[in-house]
Amino acid sequence: MHHYPDARAVVRAISPDEAVILNRPHAAARAARFFAEKFPGTSMYAVKANPSPDLIRVLWDNGISHYDVASIGEVRLVRETLGDAPKLCFMHPVKTASAIREAYFQHGVKTFSLDTLGELEKIVAATTTPEGAAAADLQLLVRLRVSSEHSELSLAAKFGVDLVDAAELLQATRQHCDALGICFHVGSQAMTPFAYVQALERVRAAIAEAAVTVDIIDVGGGFPSQYPGMEPPPLEDYFAQIHRHFEMLPISYSAELWAEPGRALCAEYSSIVVKVEKRRSDELYINDGAYGALFDAAHVDWRFPVVALEDDLTQPLADFAFFGPTCDDMDYMKGPFQLPEDIQSGDFIEIGMLGAYGAAMSTRFNGFGATRCFVVEDEPMVSLYTGRKDTRVSDNVVSLR
Ligand SMILES: *Cc1c(COP(=O)(O)O)cnc(C)c1O
């Protein structure tokens, strides 16, 4: 892959007519080392946030040895990328029997989550040998439904057993596993450590009610990154609160603490360079959008930091909205995105913090979407891990002038 110092160098070199993805392996490496060294337990990477094999290799090389996979496709991908060494945990609570069977018998996956008795029966049946020998080495984690009220993106509606039904499911699961765990997900981009404190209180209630021995507490994902208008407290505060409340749970003293960070490990990994194709008042028509790397900008009005890459723009910043390139009205990102007032058709923009749920979600709908990737060596626009808030940043929106 071609290396450049930064986005401006890419524009100077190739003046790209299609959106291009810029990757910063050093930023992902730093995030991985941070979690590996500072999270008071095991950090597994939630592959869905960005399944790029290059990224997965960077995380592995920097201390992430466990991977949260949600489909048989992700199981195969991590095995193809990293071989047999990493531990894979199949944490989607609804799986097909054939996916469980292949994961267990062909890929050595022993860890599964579930939120119903039906899924428990499915896992037990799919991991029993044709001769009728039941698996003796399963780690089964019961997914508990918790509140998403402190998070920007809810994960509360779809999965998780309600507290009132948790005791029965925990007791039934205990019969079939070597290690019993409880997991949850507080929702993505949790803006306060209190989200985990609240969830762990619910875990405590579930354990008390079920009166079972619990060996694993998995606090899931949700660790935040930094975006315009979203400034979370330091990750160390999250880790400290989680550790404190984990230690207070009525569990065996050898119990393990796990987490499944997705966003926090890869948000800083990628940005994209887009070109302005047309300007209509305060709306810029750019060549990536809702069907490209900007799904969240379009569908949940997520704001990403932006910077104009031209040297000849002299006006102060103004608020802009973006239209993506497809013929679809929904391909609209209201922002606001702050760019120099005199930006115009033909100018290039870098959009930052797209490593998580961004670059990885790009489609080829309508024939658009970034297909080329480059490595760049400069810092991401903002970083949680350097403590660095760019001096060019106001409200986390970046301008180079
Ligand atoms: C999406 C997901 C994650 C990752 O969540 P982030 O908010 O990106 O950290 C972790 N675990 C499960 C089960 C998920 O569905």
C-alpha cells in the first residue's frame, strides 16, 4: 500500500476523483496498546466495527489477542487473517446451528453468548458430537438487557434477557458449561462511565436472584471516541469504575473481567478524502455519503470532524451540509460541518474519525464509494490516546488555517 505523509500529500499526488480512504496504523496500534495495558481485564476487539484484515493484524501485533465475532463470516475472516492463535468469542445471541457447529468443530470456538433457552438448546445440540458426546469445554455468556440511556446509539431493544427471566436462564445455562458468564452492551458511544455502573448493578441483581457461580463478567462495547459535540471523559475513568464495581460483585475471586471494544479501538484508524463536485448555497455535493463511509452521518446525524485541504481558502468557517453522490434524497448529511466560507466545487475535504462503522460500511451502490486506500503518517484529527486536542480544533471541528 502506498504511503504518504498526510491527506494534502495524497491530493497533491493523485488529485483523486473518487473518495479515498486514509489509514493510520500507528493510531490503531496506540489504541490497542492502551486497552491491552490499562483495561483491568481482557479486551477483545468487536470485529464488526471494522473487519479490515490490515487493521486486525495491527491490533494483534499490539496486544489484542481476543476477538468478538458475530457471524460465521467473521469467524472465518479472523482465522484466515491471524490463524489459530487468537481466541474467538461468538457473541451474537442469535446464531444458526450450522454456524455454531462450524465455529466449534472447525475453528475451535468455545465461547458463545445467548439470551433465550431456545438458543441454549441450539448451542448444546450443535456442539454435541455425532456419537452423542456433549461438549465439556463451553464458555457460555448470558446476555442481559441493560439500559442504553447514556449512549448515542442504542443496543437495548434487540438483544438481552430481561432481569425477571435471567435467573432461570442462568441456572439452565450453568448445567451445560464449563464457565458461566454474564455479558451486556450499554449501547455504542457511552458518554459516561455511569452506564457501566448501572449495568453492573443489574448484573449483581441477576446473580443474587439466580444463586449460581459466575466465572466471567463481560461489560461489552460502548467505549466512546471523540467527535464534534461529543467529548467523553477519559477512558481511564471508565476502566476505574468498571474495575471497582466488578470487584464488588458476588462472584468467585478468580472470575475474569472482559470487554468488547469496537469503536474505541478503531475510530482513529481511518479518515476519507472527498471532493466537492457542486455547491448550492450552504450545501456541498461530495463524492461519498450515506451508502459510502458516512452511513452514521446520514442516518443518525452523526457529526465528524472535517478540514478543507486547499491552501487558497481565506474566509472564516461557516456551517455546511453535505449531499452524497447517489441519486437518492436520503443521501444527505445535515452536519453541520464547518468549512471555510469560500469552499467551492473542485476543492478537497478530509473527513476524520471514520475508522469505526465508517470506512468499513462502504457499498458500491450507484457505482460510487471509495475503493482505494493509502497509509498516512500524520496524527488523526483528534485522539483520545495522546490526550492531544489539536490546537486547530474548536468544538472538535478542524481547520488548517
Ligand atoms: C457492536 C458490538 C460491540 C462493539 O461496540 P462498540 O460500541 O463499537 O464498542 C461489542 N459487542 C457486541 C455484542 C456488539 O454488538
